[in-house]
Amino acid sequence: MADSESMSLDTSNEAGDDPLMDLNDEQLDKLIQQKMIENQVLQNETQMFEKYLKKSEPKDSGGALGGIGAGLTVSSSNQDLSRGMNRKRSKSRGANLDKSLRLTTEQKCDIAQKELDDLKEDIEKYRDNCERVIDNFRAIMEECELTLSETKKESYEFERDILKGAVNQRTGKVIAEKVSRHFENKILSRDTLVEKLRLKNSQLKVQKMKLDLQFKQKEEMGEALHEVDFQQLKIENEQYLEKIDEKNTELMDLKLKASKSLQVLNSYKKKLHTLTMESERLKSEISSRNELLTKIDAETTVVEDERAKAEKINRKLRQQLTDFRVPDVMDYVTEKADLYEIQRKVKNWERKVEIAEMALKTHKKMWTKMQIGSEMANQQWRMMEQGVM
């Protein structure tokens, strides 16, 4: 398209007619945009050609050729643009030079195919790097998950064995011996795990050395692996990875089942502990109830004895009631009159006693006065006798 337009512009310029004079501003703007797009395409082709030259030829010669090619193509594109803008310059010789320096379609296809292959190789390398990074991150995630599960398991065991199982029931404090024994067991288990991993690592190193030796022997004997063997090994590796993923999923399922069974076991242990506590409480309650029952039996025997005595007294009283005879009315009247007479006599005697008590009090007062007067007379007599002497 660009060649046809340049040829048409050249012929029109040779004829002496300028087609740009007939174009308006909008058409000129479109033409300029079209030329700019063509120049961009040519610049991309030039850059691709320079890359091809740098990769295929030595640096000195490639740089020189690339510079020449770029200069020629850019100059040709600038000539195309200047041909459209400059109305008095001839284009026949520049067009012939541009045609002679441009690449053919086959050459462009070869360069594009080579660039496409390079891009595929770069993409494959980038994909391999990305897969390697993803595998590293996946391994880190698995390690973090394992460490998290181990941390949860250790925290649960510490809470089960120390915070709940190593508490003294009397003092309510954690027993230090159980704590030290717990950590010693953990350290021993870690040491055994480290020893197992060290042995496994040494075995893997021995296997790696054997495989390296076998690979060197095969290379020396001319039995080196080809690309097909690598593809087969890659397929087998993918199959083994799938099997490993399946085994990992089965292992995770088994771990989940083990954790669930452990939770169920712990719940049953808690229930067993509560039931044993309840049974001990019931045993103590049964013993207290038995003691209370013995006390009640003793009290019932005492009450039975008292009841027998009360029944005996009751029978006597009932016998007395049956043997009781009511006196006559006249006897009751005479007895009542005698009672009134006795009460009247008691009142009279009480009044006499009160009068006698009052007379006794007056006689006592007179007696005390007489004793005081006699004592005073005796004292005066003694004093007089002492004065005479």
C-alpha cells in the first residue's frame, strides 16, 4: 500500500501535477497519520532486523550492518514523508534505492520465525522459572501447614498433660516434675526425629552419588539420555507427582480422621472422668445415706420402745376411764359447799397470819429498841465505873 502510494506520488510529481494541493486539511491529517503508522511499522521491522543481526553475526559486523540497515530504512521512511511534503523534489532515484535495500517477504518471514522461536524459548524459560518458584512457594506453604499442625498438636498436648493433667488437686498448682518430664520427652522425640532425618539424608546422598556415577558411566559408554528419554522421564515424574498428591490427600484425610478420633477419645476421656467423679460422689453419698439409715434404725427402735410404753400407759388410762364412776349430784353439792367453807377458812387464817406478822414486826422493832437502850445503859455504866476507878 505504501509502495503504491509512493509510486503514485512519484508519477504525479514527474508529470508535474501536485496531488497535495487538491487535498484539504482533514485529508492531509489522515495522510500524515497513515505515514506515521507506516513509519512505526518500519521501525519495528528495523528493530527486529537489528536483533536478528546481533544474534546471527558477530558484534562488530552485526552492529555495522544493523546501523546501516536502520539508517537506510529510517532514511527511506523519512524520504517517504519528505516526498509527500516537498513538492519540487524528484523521487525516482530514492524509490529505486528504497526498493533495492528493503527485505523480501521470505527474508521477513524467516526473521519473524526466528524471533518467534526465540520468544517461545524465552516463554518456556520463564514458565520453567515460574513453575520452580511456584513449587518453592508450595513447599514453603506445606512446611508452614505442617509446622502449624505440629504447633497446634503440641499446644493441645501441653494443655492436656500440663495445664489440666499436671495440676495438684489439693494445692491447685502445676507439678514441676511432670512439666520437666513432659519437656524431656519432647526433646527426646525431637532428637530421635533429627536422627531419623539425618539417616534418611545420608541414604539419599548415597543414592544421589550412585545415580551420578551411573549417569557418568552411561555418558562415557555413549548411552546419554536423549530428549525423548527426558520427555518420558518427565511424564513419569508427573505420574509420580500425581501419585504423591493422592498419597498426600490420603495422608491429610487420615490425619483429619486421626484428629477427629483423638477429639472423640478426649471427649470420652472427659466423660469418663466426670462419670468417675460422679461415681465417687455417689459412693460417698451412699455411705452417708447408710450411716443415716443406721441412725434412723436406732431411732426407730427407741421410738418403738417409747411407743410400747405409751401404749401401756394408754391402756392403763383407758382402763381407769372404763373403771371411773361419776358421783351423785348431792355429793357434788356437799363437796362444793365444803370447798367454799375451806376456802373461807383459808382466807380467815391468811388474815390472821398477816395480823400476826404485823404484830411480830412491831415486837421486833420494840425489841431492837430495848436492846439498843440496854447497850447504851451498859456503856454508860462502864464509863462511870471507869471514871470512879
